[in-house]
Amino acid sequence: MATRVKKPVFLERASYRQRRLQDMARILPVLAAVLFVLPLIWKLTGNDGRGTSDVMIYLFLIWSGLIAVAAIISRRLKLDPESGSGKEEG
């Protein structure tokens, strides 16, 4: 009788992480849209002391944070998932 070799149920760790990073990259624009719309919701809930300057500071911080997160995700996605050594592709 021939025995079958069972394939592993789980993906390799590097491949799994690359797929999750790709998922994060796809979700990032949706997260950005939600975060940029929040000041509009603040205006609808009433005047609780938030001025235009507070909204501008909030938008700048969110914008800066999104740039940083996108840069980190981009850099991590450039790594070769099969090498596992952390060296970038040339």
C-alpha cells in the first residue's frame, strides 16, 4: 500500500506574514477615509470646544501617521518572503 504524504495545514510563517501585510496595505485606504471623516462627525454632534485649529492638528497627525504606517508596510513587503534572512531583493 502506498502511503500519502500529508501536506501541512498551515502556511509557512513568512508567507503568512506577507499575506497579512498585503491585507493591511489593502485596508489602509479605508482606515484613512474613516479617520479623515471623523472631524465631520464631531461637527454634527455639537460644539464641544473643538475649533478649526484642533481639527487641523488632528488631520496633520493622522496624515503623518498614515504615511509612517504605509512606509513600514511597504518596506516589509519588499523583503523576500522565501529567504527568511531579512535581506531585500536587489
